[in-house]
Amino acid sequence: MKAPNVSLGLDVGGSHVTASVVDMSFTGERSLSMVRKEIDSFGAASEIVAAIADCITEALAGREPVAGIGIAFPGPFNYAKGVCTVLHVGGKFERMFGLHLGQALRDAAGMSETAIRFFNDAHCFAVGAYMQNSLQSKRTVFLTLGSGFGSSFMENGELLTHHITLPASGAFYNEPFGESIADDYFSTRWFHQAYQQATGQNIRNVRELAEMDSEVSKSIFHEFGVNLGGFLLPWLKNFGCDELVIGGNIAKAGHLFLNALENELKSLDGKVHVVFCDDTEACILTGAACLGNREGEASDDAAGAPVPACDTDLLVERLRHEKTAAIDGLEGHPWEVVRQKLHAALTAAGRKVLWYDIDACLKNPAADERPTGSFGNVFYALDDQKMRVLHPDTSADLCIVYGTGAALCGWEGELVNLGSALETKPV
């Protein structure tokens, strides 16, 4: 029997994954028992999946089943589907591009009956920080300052993804500032650049700069606070923010830029209370566990949608000796329902499958631009550059790319056309 108020939270980063079981019935600041595993975010998909799954199983060893698992994962990511769409972030997780990570983890961790859900790490931080600090603010802005500029927003303790006074993207990182965008000014790389420009030398990290206590370091942190306050001022004013919560590695040096930040914000009608979080990771884990426990199952397809006629026994036989395959068909198929049905049949036949969603290659997924037309004879709204990144894991038992336009990926192996009936032919 699952413990209804107990969930597992995970925080996946570029070098490690951390997990902790969280009792949601406990209020106030939590002291979490954490399990940490190193991961190679540049490694093969199956290696990354195995590392995350090991962290899950170790964290849950000897415990009653949990109500759910919430995973904080850096974007871009299709959080609703559980599909990794990370691309152009220094190569990290790029070999997992298009992978249905949710299904892969359920298989690897042996938890087919447990819901595994994914969330933006900034959103997890917001939920966890609000709980950990017992906040009561009405309109709260949360920032995570580290390798990137993360942001999220709450109204009366509830996450906001859209608001007339906030960026259309729901985040600050891509908003114009200075000579480029906010992410270039409010991340660790700005400190590296600022110190190099001021001295001609390099620093290892922001902590080293903070510990210098020199005129140069003080000037750099002061400039950072001025810039941050100048950027935030119009947003906080229009949003009516009454509390600003800052986490991430840079927040540990908050005392070095707080005065400059508050001085830039003093023109606001009401005073904004600034809170620095000492333990960002605990907040993220708490938030991930909370969201994983209360969110409903996500599905990209309409409930009750008809499933194309599909002879799964025939398909299993045709794929018995394949390493890769593509499953294509008309736009409008309930692809997640199809995938789940085929996955069950292939698993029962002893095949271990990694699934890759062709929708990860859409030119403009944010605008929900989807392929239209009939199989094999239409223009698909797929991005050629993304298609070149979509590669199967050669170490896996079987890799299948699925969805309308999957045939265009050029993978070797069997091509399955889901029409009114199942057809297969070699690619």
C-alpha cells in the first residue's frame, strides 16, 4: 500500500542527481536525507537513465511505496509527456534528445505502477522554498542564480505560468537586458567575464571571487546588484511583488550585492522583502516531491481517442531482431496510447525499448506547430537540425522513433506505417 503523503523528489543536474523521500504531512523547514549519484550528462541515453534509476531505487530501498515521484529537470523539456528536448546547452543531455525519459525510468527502476512526473526546476524551487520558509506573501518572485538565470512566480502560494504583467515565456532568462539577454548578466559566466575584463585573470567560481574581499570583487558584486535591481524593477512593480526569493549558488554571496539590489528597488511603492535561500537543493527536492504527489497524470492525447488497428503480435515478430525502428502514421493518432500498447506487447516478448518522440523535432513546439497531412506524402513541420541530433542509443536493446513524420528521421531498421491496419516494410 502506498503512503499517501510521502513522495520522492529528484533534482537532476549536469553532473549529479539527488533524491530524497519527503513527507508532505510535515510542515515547516525539513531536514532531508539525500541520496546523490554522479551522472555524465554527455553520456549515452541508457547510461544516464541507469544512473537516475539507481538513485531512485537506492532512495526508496526498504521503504513503503511512495504516492508519486517528482523530478526537477532542466529545460528545454516536454514536462507533460516526460520527453527530453534539451538542446544547445553545451551538449549536456543532448544524446537523450527526443527520449521518452518517463517510460525509460519506469522500466529501469522497475516501477511500472508508480507515476513519474517531470517539472521545471525553477518551479520546483518556488514550491519548495514557499513551503520550507513558511512564506505568506501574496505575489512572490523566485530566482535561481547559478549557471543560468531561473525564475518562477506565485500568487497566494500558487504557481503562475501566465500573467499579463509577466514575460510571455513565463520566465525572465530570455528577456532583453543590456547588450543581450538577462541570462547573460545574471549567471555565473557574467562573473567570470567581469573579473577577466577587470584583471585579465580567471576565477574558478563565484565563491572564489566572494572570498577575495578585494576592491575589485566588491565592485563586481556591486555592479551585479545594480544590474539585477535595474532589470527587476519594472517587472516587480507591474506584478505587485511583495517578496523576492533568491536561491542558487550565487545567492550564497547575497550579502555582497543585497544593498545595491535594494537601493535599485527603493522606488517601488511598497517595500519588497528579499529572502536568500541557503539550501536551494532541499527546496527543489521538496517542491518536486510536492508536485509529483499532487499533479494528475499528464497525457498528450484526448481520452477515449480511437486507437488504429494494430496487430501487436505481428509487430513484435517483425521487430524481433531489430535494433532500431520507426513508427509513422496519420496526424491525429493518439500516439501516447499507441506507444503504451506497443510497449506492453514488446516488453512481454522480452524486448527492452527506448522510445523517441518525433515531436521533439518540431520547428516551433511552443506554438504547438504539428505535422499535418497523410503519411509519406506531405510536408512535415520538422526542423532539419533537430532531426540530425535525434540518434538512437546503439547500446540499447531496441530504439523506436514514433509519431507523424518518424520515417523522415532516416534511422535504419523496420518502418511501421500505422494506417487503418498495420503495415511494415524496411526503411
